[in-house]
Amino acid sequence: MKNIFKTGDQKSFKRTVQENDCAIFNGELLHRVCSTFALARDFEWSSRLFFIEMKEDDEEGVGTMLSIEHKSPAFIGEEVTFTATIETIFKNELICTIEAKVGDRIIATGKTGQKMLKREKLKVLFKAEY
């Protein structure tokens, strides 16, 4: 793992809320706003942006934890900016705080955790029988 980032470094990306980002359960659209599970996908992606640059050819990141506090709706067509800030890097683990905003309005805050592992180790872990 390349140690090229430090605490406080940030990565951001933007995403426009689409219909398929809404909460749909058993084919029923509940609300025409960005769902918490769509935010989870984008929270993980925002912190993964660090790992894309940090990983060696024989490594891959894997998520270890995710927390989200949904604070305000993001409506279909609105652009959400996701900003990941490195809280800690310890050994092979990256912890980021995440903030999602539409303009100045905070949509959600939270935290992600990821570990960098050798791809061979992941293959063994993912093939383990339970």
C-alpha cells in the first residue's frame, strides 16, 4: 500500500440523484428522494477514491464498516457532492468521515472503514466455506 495521503486529505465527487437512487421496496417507490442505501454506495465510493491511488497491483480494498446519519432529502435531479476526509490511516486500514451536500445543505454525514489486503488473501477469504 502506497502511503501517499495523510489525515485531513480530501476527495470529492458529484452525483445527480436519479430515479433508481430512490427507496424502492418490492417494486413500490416509497419516496422520490435519494435513499439511504444509495447514499451508502456513494459514501463507500468517495472513500475508495483514496484506495484507487494507494493500492499496489497485487492489492485490493475491502469495506469494514459504514455509518450514515441521513439529515435532509436530496430530490431527483439534484446534484449531491460527496466529500471524504481521511480521519486515520493505521497500518492497512483507512477511516474516513463523509459529508454529502446539495449546495450548502447537508444531506448526510457518516464514516467509512476500509482495509487494503493482498488479492491472494481475499481470494482465500472469499472462498472459505461456512
